[in-house]
Amino acid sequence: MPEITGVTFPVPKHLMPRFFKDNKTVFIKPATVFKELKPGMKLVFYQSHEDTGYAGEATIRRIVIDENPLAFFETFGDAVFLTREEAKAYVEN
């Protein structure tokens, strides 16, 4: 298997401006490929659902694992790209 150098995650178009206009810097999602990711790697934003395509990139600075997505708001506050209500919906589903 080739060496992992980054990751791409789909982000719905209506959420994408939060990164580029609202300066949200914390991306949270259910853990999948986290074991291979390390600080310094690239995260590429793929705009999904409408006008799909690659929309930008970021450098991963820190990886935090927590089963409760609401806990990220205690650590990162308003830097999280989702609202508390959106993250809570993941917990409830």
C-alpha cells in the first residue's frame, strides 16, 4: 500500500463557506481513516451535493479523537465548522 500523505473528505456545498468565509478551522467527522493521519498532512475539501469538485485544502495541525462530537466545542469553541445543533444531530442518529 502506498504511503498516506493526506485525505479528502466530502463537505456539502452549503457548509463549504464556513471554512473559507467564516474562518472555521476545526473539521470534525466520525473517525474512519484517522489511524493513518498525522499532523502536517493535507486535508483536501471536496465539495459534494452540488457543483462538486475540489474546493481547497488545509494542513492538519492536530488530531483529536473523542466519541462525543459535542466535546469538541469545549476544546475548540466557535472554531468548529459545525454548529452544536448539527453535531448533536450526529449523536442522536
